[in-house]
Amino acid sequence: CCDRNRSTPCANAPRRRRLRATDRGMFQMTTKMRAIKRLVTLGWAVICFNVAHAGLPIQHWTQPGGARVWLVESPAIPMVDVQIDFDAGGRRDPAQQAGLATVMAGMLSKGVAARGPEGALDENQLGEAWADLGASFGAGAGADRMSFSLRSLTEPELLARASALAARQIAEPSFPEAVWARERERLAASIREANTRPATMAGRAFGQAVYGGHPYGYEMTEATLARIAVDDLRALHARMILACRAKVSIVGALTRAQADALVTRLLGRLPAGDAAICAPLPAVGEVAPLQTAQDRRLPFDSAQAHVLIGQPGYKRDDPDFFPLLVGNYTLGGGGFVSRLTQEVREKRGLSYSVYSYFAPGLHAGAFTVGLQTRPDQAEQALKVSRDVVAAFVADGPTPEELKAAKDNLIGGFALRLDSNRKLLDNVSNIAWYGLPLDYLDTWTKQVEKVTAADVRAAFGRKLQPDRMVTVVVGGAP
């Protein structure tokens, strides 16, 4: 708006000066964040180099209140990432209230209750408080666990304020009625929209067929949402979110003593658990193996047919994990070098993308083969995919395929740890599934020692090609 060659300022120059003064704080914050980003990038370059050339020590201890802690000290950058896991995921949902855990996790950001001299905070005030701290906090629920995550700089005063706010959000959510009514309608609208997509129909039919009556097959619907009230959210929180049930994973620039104090602050507002309240939760039944093949065809007016093939797979702590990981890279997890891609896409042009994967959890997660194709080609794509799976289960990988799979997995291992978040994900999986503390140190050795016979035997134990679920959504009735 101004001619820079003029010797006199333009008419709105005073206003521009005022704007610059107003934005000075934002500019300083932006400059700080850029500096932090550069520091983080440099720090993680150092960390990744060290991980590749040395062990990654994970410290583990149990607090007097029962919370279990896993820590990786990472002093290269002044940050800390924390994940707190509870056995409160979807597998604990009542069938008639599927989605309860997901809803509760989402509502934790909608406000905290007043306590003593501390006033209540609504969702906007919470968001502003986290923005002022330059920290982040979140909650989410999966099939197995409910997780809380905190990221903050480790400057003592800042970390103390961030952990205090996180502790309130973990222990004292307000679950406001009006907000839940709004969120329930928003979720219901999202479900209605998703139900117009063939991928939604395929996933739902596949999950129900693979898991039967197991909670892994539950799905949140408008009907289950309607049965969830604020009192149900409060009851679930009071029953499941207890310090004695927490598994806490930490990666950052903290010593063991500092990490222990941080965990104490984060969980300090939760009720103290006695023997009765901290008793083991009831066991959840296992996923039943399929006794016969199932074939479900659902008509849908779409240009592409969605195809899913699979069955229950294995649990995360299964000793066959590494042979199955290596083998699936060759079968359908390795992108363009996988057998499924070569046979379905490259040789026959039946699909742009085809894949396979295992999804292990505390229970047997599904083995899935997925693709999209023209409805008139669905039968051919199905036959080719089934034949590829059956042949791989019977024969396993060739020596060349095995070497390529192991080289790729080992060569890409550092990318599994190249960020604070990824390292924390790995540590939290070690904590949640009870894996050895040296799991990351021995990962590449475990992959390297896998043989073709190991892969063939593991796939033979886990997959039965003649007893798989097939779901096809698309095409005429």
C-alpha cells in the first residue's frame, strides 16, 4: 500500500506501526519456534546416528501407587513426550454402547471441572491454556487401550504448568451435557455420511465376519451413540482411569528422578487405589478361529468394487511375529515388489493397488488382503489374490524374496525411530504388550535370523486359505 521510494510515509503508516507493535510477541514466538524446530531436527539427527551405532537403554520401574513407568533418556533436545495408557479401549465397551471409549476420550478436551480454588475451564479456555504454554495434550482410544499424550519443553516452570494442566484434564473432566449433545449429533452425522461409502460397508461386513461376537468387531452406530449418556462417561472414567492401572512411557530430556516426579504430578489427582479398586479387570475372551469360509456380496452403485479377504491372525506377543513380519513384506506388504502387486496389478492390470497386512493386538487381529477393481473384474481379481495367498502359505518366499524383504526391513529400521513420536510409539508398545526391554536393540537381529522355513511354518500355523472371509461391495445385485 506504500511507495517505498517516497521520502514521506503513506497515510496509514501509523496504523502499520501499531500492527507491528501488536504482532511483536507473535513474531518473537515464531522465531523461538523456528529455533526450536532447528534444534529438534539437529537433535534427532544425532539421536538417529547414535541409535544406529549403540543400544537404546529403556529404564523401567513401578511407583508405590502401582503405576508402571518406561523411560528413554534423550538429552539432545529440551523436550519430553509422554504417553499414558489404560486398559479402557474398545474391547471393554458394552456391545450396546459400542464407541463408549472413543466418545469418552474425545470428551476429555471439552472442559475440566472446578476443584477448590481452581475454577472450571471450558473447551475454549482449555485450548487457549495449551496454546499459551506452547505444549500439547490429547486423548484417544483404540481397540485395546485409551491413551493420553503430553508434549512439552522441559524448562522447569513450563513443564510444571503443563503437567498440572494435563493432570486436571486426566482426572477431572467435566463432561458437559450440552457439549455431549452437540458432539453426539456431530458423530451421528459423520456416521450417516460414512454409510454412503462402499468402503464403510465393506469394512463393517468384514469386521463382523472375522471377529464374530468379539469386541474387536463392534462398531459405533447411531443406535449405540443414542444409548451413551454423560453418566456412562463418568462411570467409565471413574472405573478405568486409575493411577494403579497406568502404563507410562516417556522419551525426553529428563533423568529418572525427574521422570518419576513428572509421573507423580500427572497422576496425582486420580483417586488412590486400594486392593479392591486395583484388582485385575475381568478377562476378555479370545477371537474365535473361523470354522468355514464365508462369502459376502453386497451390491452398491459404484465404479469400483471393494474387495477384502482375510481371517483372524495372531496376538502381538506371538513368537511368530518376526517370521510373519518378514513374510508379509513379500506377500503384500512390500508395495510394488510384493507378490500380490506383481500378480494382480503388474501382470493383469486388475487393480491399481493391492495389499496385505496383519493387525495384531492383545487378541488376534485380522489378517487382511484388500484391493479395489472394476465390478466386472472382481471375480478374476479374487481368484488371483486367493491363489497367491494359498501358494505363499504352502511354499513360502524364494531365497531372493527373503533377502530383499530382510534387507528392506533392516535398512529401514532407523526410520522407525527418527522422531520423538515414533520412538515413543515403540516404547509404549514395549510397555503395553510386555515385550523385552532390549526389544529395539535386538530387532534387526531378529529379522536377520528369519529363514524361509520359519516363514513357511509361521504362515502355515496362522493362515488357512480355505477358511477365509471374502467381502465384495460393488456391482449390481
